Amino acid sequence: MNQEIINKELSAKKSKIKRKKQSSLWWMYLPAVAAITMFIIYPFFNGLQITFTDWDGFSQTSNWVGLDQYARLFSDPLTWLVVKNTLLYGVGSTILQMTVGLLYALLLNRSIKFKALTRTIVYLPVIVSPLIMGYIWMFIFAYQGGALNDIVMLFGLDKINALGNPSLNPWIIVLVNTYQFVGISMIIYLAGLQSIQKDYYEAADIDGATAFQQFKNITMPLLMPAITINVVLNLIGGLKLFDVIVSLTGGGPGNASQSMSTFMYSLYFRREDAGYAATQGILMTFIILFISLASLIYFKRKEVEA
């Protein structure tokens, strides 16, 4: 009986010590929670409040307009143009970066000459500012004095107004964004490929599996965690694309290459229409949140199935 009492007391002391440890751990979360509240949660709700006003972004006063900004948002043809462009930059860049990055990773995972040098060259554009990268490519595609047109004229052909073509310049932005950030996809894929045990491939060779069958049934299923990371990172990066658009096309001609980020910038600083800019920002937040979460859930399920 005495032993049972002693055991109960020991158990109660252990539980008390455990609770104290857990409570002390919660205090360690406070700096992160404070930072998230200050720089993410508060700005979001402050921006949400601005969407119900006609604030110009600079004056000390504003008028309450209710849902007028949201009605304007869904009736504005520019909204659907910038949403379409934003989806093109996000989805298009993701598909290209994942495809090219995987090809680079498969090549550089082999024993080839100058492998380290090639990895460095592919990854090098990542460290360049997107704003600078946009200016570099602008000097290539520019109609007057651009390197591309200088080459074209050497062959006696007509100059190409690539950046002035509304149906072409969004795709140029996708290609430039892909060129700059494909190195990140390559590194993530390489990490995934190098974590796959060679025993699987040796067993497949013994069974007579072809290279394509090995890729389909071994490489791709075991690469699913790397694919998930790449999809989410590339989607978020492409959907919030800003710098390269500003320096490469300025959102033009007209608004042909505007993304939601550049459109918000234009509304706030050029048109002094902060209330409508905040409304566009709320729409952009939910688009990125929905697409990113849907992609994450879908590919996480694929990881389990694999």
C-alpha cells in the first residue's frame, strides 16, 4: 500500500516537472509569435481595413466606402488581366523550373567532367538581384540597341520588338525568371537524388528494368518530397513576381505584362489609390494561399502513395 502511494507521488512529481518544462518551452516561442504578429498578422488586418476606405495613401483622413472597392475589383477588366498574367508567371515558371532543374540534376548526378563548375554556373544567376537581372535581359531584348536585334540585323533581317509585343513579353518574363531561379530547383533535386540508395537501381538492373522504367518506378516516387518543395517554392516565387517585371518591361506596353504585385505598386504610388491597391493585395493573398496550400496537400498525398 505504501509502495502504491510512493508511486503515485513520484508520478505526480514527474507530471509537474513535465508541465514546467512544457511551459518554459512556450516562452521560447514568444519572439517568433511577436515577429509574426508585428510583420504579418497586423499588416494583413490593417490592409483589410484599408480596403473599406478610399484612402489615397498619403493624407491623414479617409472616407468609409464599404464594399465599393470589392465591387470595383470584380468589375475592373484590368483585374482579370493581371490575375491571368500572375497565374502565367507562377504556373509557367514552376513548370519550366521543375523540368529544366530536373534535367540538370539528372545530368549532374552522374560522374561527368566539370560537374562542380557546371553546378556553379547554373546556380550563379540566383545570387543576382532580380532587378539587375531584369535590366541585363532588357539590354538584350531592347528594340533600340538591344543585343538580340544587333545580331538579327547582321543577317539582314528586320528587328524584333519583343518587349513591345503584348502577347510575347509575358513569356519573356517567364523565361527570364526560369533562367534565374532554375538553380534552386536543381540543388533541391540533386539533394533528393543523392539520398536515393543505389541498391534500388542495382536490384532493378538485375530484374532487367530499362532506364525509363527505373526513372518512373524508382526515381520519381522517391523524389516526391523534393518535388513538393520545388512546387511550393516556385509557385510562391512566381505568383509574387515583381522586380524583374519592373526592370524588364515596367508592366507595359500599357498594362500587358502587369502582375498583381506591379499593379498594386502602380495603384498606390502612381495613382494614389491605396484603398483599391489594398483590395488587389487581399485578392493576391488569397490566390497565393489557395494555390500553394492546394499544391502542398496534393503533392503530400502523392508522397504517401509513393
